Amino acid sequence: MPKLSRYNHFHAWRDGYYLAFNARSGAVALLDSSNYSTYERLAGKIQTHATGPLTPEEEELLKQLRYGLFACDDDFSELDWLKFEHNRARFNESTLSLVIAPTMACNMACPYCYEGSKQGRMSGETMQAVIDFVKQRAGSLNGLNVDWFGGEPLLAMDIVERLSRSFIDLSETHKFEYTSTIVSNGYLLTPEIIDRLVALKCRAAQVTLDGPSRMHNRKRLLKNGKTSFDAIIRNLQSAVEKMNISIRVNVDKSFSVEVIQELVDELKQADLHKKVWVNFGMLEAATSVCSNIAEDCYGTADFSNVETEYFALLLKEGFRIQKLPAPTSVFCMAQQVGCFLIDPDGDLYRCFNHAGDKTKSAGHISAEIDFHHPEFNRLFRFDPFEDSDCRDCTILPICMGSCPARRAGRNGTPETTCDTWKYNLEPMLEIIALARQQAASAAAAAPQEKS
Ligand code: SF4
Ligand code: SF4
């Protein structure tokens, strides 16, 4: 007899349908009431170890449940399987992922920025050390992913260009895949820069908008005192034709559904709503530099509620929904031996929030990697398979213990450590299922509209 996955999530949806999700496979399915009755009968037989034969309907459903990993062999340990994949990803050195900050300088002065007013550009010597770092590993690489970060990386486009060309040359010589993405405030993402980035195999950009124009222009003033919203929107209108663009909206308690509606209206007016992905980030007082914003920040449970409301609004307004509860082997770069953030001085870090904070550096690009460095271990050592809450958690495959920096810096209650999925999986699945239905209806209607 098979068994049911511990990562199944079933709940009543609408019009008599049931929504089924398995966190290990990421499969989402809709069951009508007849299928759901079959499922309940089958689940009863499985759980009571019934010995009689299954009906043809139960056999057919079981086949489909196995396919989506909703059911597996009785002697199969899902937890062992996840642990193996987690460790494989942790110690994988055949893919190198580098977050490179060519400069820590920025053209904006955001009050919550954890990077303070750092400056500095990568020197020719450090660039060569970065290239040598990749070259030493190139023979055994399957892939190199680079995320351009800062400061504002487009203030150092010449460095992005030089390093990218070297990485592309190495990828062609050693036959590994090279891809890159960029995190930018969008002000310098002009059509000319987009063409240069695309030529350098940069396929996606994440740009931050801090709400509708009236809020964004107040919160994200340029250092010269000018506003930036209109210029960013103009840049995005060109960028969407050539790159994947996601807009991150950093949310604190000053936001509301009405505020997001204003932003949605502005994006629709700019004809961006079907061309960009919008995601919401939870503002956190990540370092002492931005501890002044702590009282304006949401905790995870409250943020999860407002995030769900905002995604429901995006769905209603015809936006595409990017946030998916996807299975992952590790939560982030901090738990992988093949991932590093490199600052303009060549210092190495394990977390986006630590860029340029020398007290958190775990070594230097030109030295041997010290995997026993305290700053390497501080974030690397947390293992969700040694944590009883995570081991028993039914969303472990899509969370994997959540952000290691939150664990390292806080007191370890679920409210401070767990991921947003812990609080909003069910309503978000409904939104995702509706988004898929809308996309399927639009695709089905498209040929009829043409004829
Ligand atoms: S440790 Fe947390 S904050 Fe740092 S990179 Fe990972 S997820 Fe992001
Ligand atoms: S951090 Fe929380 S949500 Fe994530 S796996 Fe652990 S217990 Fe589950």
C-alpha cells in the first residue's frame, strides 16, 4: 500500500471544487466534488491499511496522485530525500553564483537603506582577482550566475562590462552556461544601457518602486534632490521589450490597499501591468544603519496578511502573478558553498544585507576560501533538518528553514524566523489558481479574437 505525502495541502475552494497542493513537487491541482469523494475514500483506505482491492476510480486517482508526489511508496522517506537534495545543493561547487557589487556608491538616498553612504569602485586589480577566481574554477563549472548589485551597479557600467566580457569568454572556452541579472534602482536603466546589458547576457532586472509616485518621490529622492519616479517608469517602458522586469515594492506600515491601488493605476496608465512582475518585500531594520525604521516595519504574520491583499488586488487588475510556492533545496546563498557576494574591495560576504560591512566579511577574493571562517559558519551552519519545528513542518520543501540571517540575529520564535508561506499559503494558492485560470481563458480566447 502507498502512503500519502506529508506535504499535501487540500482545501475547499469554490463551486464545490477542492484545491490540492504538494509542497515537495510544487504541483497544484483542482479536484471536483466527485474526485474529492474518491480521494477521501482512497485516503481512508490508505490510512487504515485496508486490504481490499481499490476501485478503478481509486486506482486512476492514485496513479495521478503518485505522479504529482501527493502519494509515494510506504517505505520511501520524503524527509531523507529532502535532506539529501538539501545537502547536495549546499555542497555543490559545479555552479558558481556570484553577487558582485562593482561600486557601493548610489545615486539615491533612501532612509531605510542598510548600506549607509558607502562609496568605492572596484579597482583593476580587484577585477583581475575576480576573473582569476572564476578562471581557477572554470574547468569544473557547469554554470556561472552573476547578480549585479550595489550601491547602484549602473554607476559602474564600465566594470559590469569588463567583468561580463571576461565571464562570457571563459564560458565559451570552458563550455559552461553563463547568465546574469541586475538589481538596480532603475534611474539609469535607459534604452542604451539596456541594449548593452542584453549584449552582456543580462536577462532580468529587479527595480524597486516605493509605492505610487507621490510616495516613491518622497522616499527615494536622488542625491541631487530630484525625484525619480517618472524617469524610472519611462525606462521600464523600454526595458520590458528586451528583459524580464520585476518591480519590488518595499512595504512598511505606511502602505495600504488604497496606496497599492494608486501604484496599480499608475502602472496600468503606463501600460506596464501585463509586462512586469510585481512583488512585495517586507522592510526590515536589517542593520544598525537603518534601525531608525524598526517601528514602521511589519512582523512576518502581519506582512503575510497584507501581502495576500495586495496580490488579490493585482489579480483583480489583470497583473500576472509571479510569487509561487516553489520547492527549493536551500533558502538562499548563505547556505551554499558555491555562492558569494563580492564588494568593490574584493571582500566576500554570505548575505545581501552585509555588502560592504567589513565586520561581516568572510574572507577575500584573492585568498583561499576559508570554509571555517566564523562569518562563513554563522549563516551556513543552521540546518533545518536539525530543527524539530522545520522537520515537522508541512511546508519545509518550499521554505527550507527560511532566512539564516534572521535566525542568527533573533530569538528564534516562528514569528521572527518562518517564511511568509507559513501564514498565507492557503489564500495565496487560491490567488495563484485563479491567475492560472485567467491565463488559460485568455490563451483559449486569443485565436478566436484573431479570426
Ligand atoms: S541570509 Fe537572509 S537576508 Fe541574507 S541573503 Fe539569505 S535570505 Fe537574504
Ligand atoms: S522556518 Fe518555519 S515555515 Fe520554514 S520550514 Fe521551518 S518551521 Fe516551516
